[in-house]
Amino acid sequence: MVASLGNYHALVAVHRPLGILILILAVVRLINRIFTTLPPFPPTMSHRERWIASASERLLYTLMIALPLVGWAMLSAGHYPITMFGPVHLPPILPASPTLYAILRKTHTILAYLLFFTFLAHLSAVLFHTLIIRDRLLHRMALWSRALSKTTAK
């Protein structure tokens, strides 16, 4: 966003509601994940790979919830209005504080990079297992495979 200063305000206007939408979807997905039985990992995955996959999933969920909350807190501390669309505004969750704003801005940036690199690592591992090892790991994650397994089980 910073590299395209000409479109900065338009990008921020999209960034804020998108962040809140991601927060809502991540919470809904996490609740669904808690109450859903997961398919087993493929037998080709070692115990260490299974642990890393589970840890990266937990980290992705944590970041997809923490990052929008930190952004919301940052804007609150900066005393900026959190405009969703039109007249819809989110209430501030922290009091205005320039020091807290600076800390949260840096935290938001670091968490954004961490989310990006975690996503890339997770995607790379899935592609490796799908294209190189061919152990159908992608089918464990895909919605269409769950729908197919439900229809064949009936």
C-alpha cells in the first residue's frame, strides 16, 4: 500500500472493511473448525510434518484474528475513525494515545509480514505434497472432497 501513494486513500478505504471481513470470516471458520472432525493426514506425512502442518494452521488462525484486531486497536489509538462503508463506523477499542499508536502500527506491520510468510510456507507445503509427492493432501483441505465423501458414505 505504501508504494502506491497516489492510491493510498482508496486502498485504505478498502483495507479497513476487508480486514474486519477477514476477522469475521476467520472467527466463523475457527468455530466451524472446532466443531468439525478433520480428515486424517495422509500416511506419507511424518510425525514432524503433521506437527508443523498443525502448528502452521494454528498460527494462520491466530494471525487472521490478531491482525485485524491490532489494526482496529491501532486506528483507535491514533484517534482515526474506523469507517466500514458510508455512515457505518466501528467504535474505538482503545483510548487515543500516540505512543500506543506507534507501537501498534509497528506490530501490525510485523504481523502482516508474518501472516504473508506463514501463508506462503503453508501453500508451498500443500503444493509440494499435491504436485510432487501426490499424496492427495489438498483433498484433505478441499470442500469438494468432503462433499464427495458424504455422498459416497450414504
